[in-house]
Amino acid sequence: MEVNVCVGSSCHLKGAHAVINKFQEALGEEPVKIKLGASFCQGRCTEGVIVAIDGVVYERVSPDDVPSLVEKHRGGCGIGD
Amino acid sequence: MKFALDTGIAGLAKKGEELCGDVVEIKKGQNSTVVVLSDGLGSGVKANILATLTSKIAANLLAKGVSLPEVVHTITETLPVCQTRKIAYSTFTVIQIDEEGRFQATQVDNPPVLLVRKSEIIPLTGKVKNIAGRNIMETSLELSEGDIIILVSDGVTHAGIGALLPLGLGIDGLIKILGNKINLLANAQEIAEEILEHCETFSALEPGDDITVVVLKLRKPVRGIMLSGPPLSEKDDSLVVEEFFAGERRRVVCGGTTANIVARERQVNLAVDYFYDDPLIPPTGSLPGVDLVTEGIITLTKVVELLEKGAVHVKNKKDGASRLLKWLLECDEIELMVGLRVNPAHMKGDLPFHLGLRATLLQRLAGLLSGRGKRVHIKWV
């Protein structure tokens, strides 16, 4: 599973750090390999925090959304595959 | 700017004293740097006050454009002479170095200023004048790249008295150490600290007088360019990126969208770190041929805040703002290439920062950096 979190100005202010932390926690627990990465502005600032998982873009992601997102993409069954 | 000045200061108070009676004042002006080393009579608080007075008056008058002889005249005329000892309250050395390498020194009762040129170490001599009853030596010369100027208080030349060297190190001893023991290729601060360590050793770690060393090294100015913000017209992206990479200079990109543009135009990969060293400052990235890539507005705001606070401690910090500030402070000449295009995604509504902030912020940054003796040029693109 490839996760990419936007850390551009706007997503940063909207809590990218907390979202990354939550993914990092998940890294430890998951049997599935998560490759965590970051990117700068993806041009959708008003919809932040922007997270792309296996090519699927999610908007307004909060730390609470992380477990269900990981669940959804577990086993590489994401739509982007 | 032909030359920049690498400065190093090291000092130690006499054993048992909290305050050093030697005071160094460095003032960087637009085109020249003034350095004053003053040694107040005695030691401790009294000496510190006298030396502070001398160095502050000298540096401030020189910064206001008063000529060096006039400044010396003012100080020697106005500073009092000790009633019991019948000698002046402070000794001092004032030097002025401009960007073309023109050097002027005025020495009043301090140990001679040393010039290190290639492998030669020369005590500077010059015309001796009598102003207000004091012998004042004036020297002027042209410096070239790599030259080192060393100013010391008499704590250095007297180092060892009462301990390992009965007559003290003396200026000849100092020259010998400089020739044999000290790595003169090191930076100014390292050289100053090394000289101090030798003096400490000769004094058996109990200095009998305040010890101060100032080292100034002439080097080629370090040039840097920062690109922050996308160009106003998208058509200019490739031109701006091309200009950013032109010439021999250090480079930073400050802004996520800007970094994306650079990566696209250069057809290289932009790697962004997700590791937060400080949760308040967005992570950094890297681009081939660029020293550092940071986020824009938040990082810049923090850099301006740090500079406004005055004292800067960024040596061991890893967050984007500290690293950007360190990069800026290492440069002597900085071009700020500021893009004026507004991120369309920022236009859409409820974002918590103001548009147009970048321009104001970078103007403030330019002002603060100029105040630290940097030559800053803003180019709006």
C-alpha cells in the first residue's frame, strides 16, 4: 500500500502532521506493508488534508479517517490498483 | 562585493572574575565592517564598563560616518585618566575593512595587530601620532583574499606569567605559535578558539588577565539565490527556472508549488520528507542541484520570527526554518527571486493565511538580512 500525504502549507495547517502520525501508528500494527511518503501542494488546498493511497485521492482526511482508509486498501484492493 | 569577512571571537575572563574587561564590538555597515577591541583598566566590572564605553562609542561614531582619526580623538579626549595610576582608563584597537579589501587600523596601547599573509606573519606598524597625550599608531593597507587579521588583548601576550612562561608569551611567542601550531586554513572562529586554548594552557588554566582574540579572514563572498513562489505568468516558468540555475551560487527553493514547478521544468524527481522535526514547521524536500527545499509561507514566517528575536541558535536544529536560516546566514550576497502568482487553490475560500503575504514577508526578510550585513536583492518574477 502506497500512502502519500500532502505536507504543503495549507494541508500542514489543516493537520497533515497528525494524519502522518496516525499512519505511522498503523505502520506498526498492519501486516500489510505500507509505504508512507509525502508531497508538496497538490493544488487542492481548500480540500485538505489531501491523501493519496495507491493512486486514489482522498480529501479532508482527518486522523480519525486513517484506520478505515487503511482497512479499505488492505491487500491492495484499492480502486487504483 | 569583492570580499566578505569571516569573523571569529574567543575570550576568557581573568581567574575569579565573572565579567571580562575586554570588550569586542563588531558593526557591519553597508560597505564596511568596523571592529573595536577595547581593554578596560584592571579587571572585572569596572574594566568591563570602561571597555564597553570605549568600544560602543567608537563603533557607533564610525557607523555614523565619523572618520577614524576623529573617533580616536573623541575617545582619547573624553575618556578619563585614572587618578591614582595617571594612565588612561582603556586601551583599544579600531579597525575598518571595506568590501574592496581596504584596511585601516588605529592602535592605542594594545598589542600589535597581526597580519597573516600566505605563510608570513607580520605585526602591523605604521605612523605614530600623538593625540591628546597618547601615542596612536595608524596603519592602512590593501588586503587580499585569504589574508587573516588577528587582534589580541594583552592577556594573550602576557599569557603564562606566573605560570609556565615567566615573561609571558609575548608577541613573538604568539607569532611562533601561529606559524607552528595553528591551522590557519581553518575558519576564523576555530583559529580564535585555538589561540585561546594555547593561552589557557600557558596560564595553567588560571589566566592572570582577561584574554581576548579576534580573528578576521577575508574570503570570497558566498553567493546564494532563493526561489520562492511561482512566476506571475505561467509562461515564464521555464525561463525563471533556467535563471535560477544559472551561474555559480548556492540555491534554495522555498515553497511547495515552486518546488513542483522546478521538478517539472528540470524533469527531475522532487523527494519530500514526511518526518517532522518540529510539528509546527512543515517537512523539507530535496531536488538535485539545490541545497534545500522547504515549504513556503509558514517556514518563511518562522525564519523572520527567529531573525527578529536576535540571537540565533540553529546549529543543531533540523527543521526547515532553522535549516533555511542557517543557509541564509552562511551567504554574503543573496538574491531573492520572488514569484507573484497566487496559487489558484489558495483562492477558493477558507484558507487561514493571507494572499499577498509572500511579498510582504520577503521584504521583511530582506530588511532583516541586510541588518546582518548581507547584501540582498529582491527580484520579482
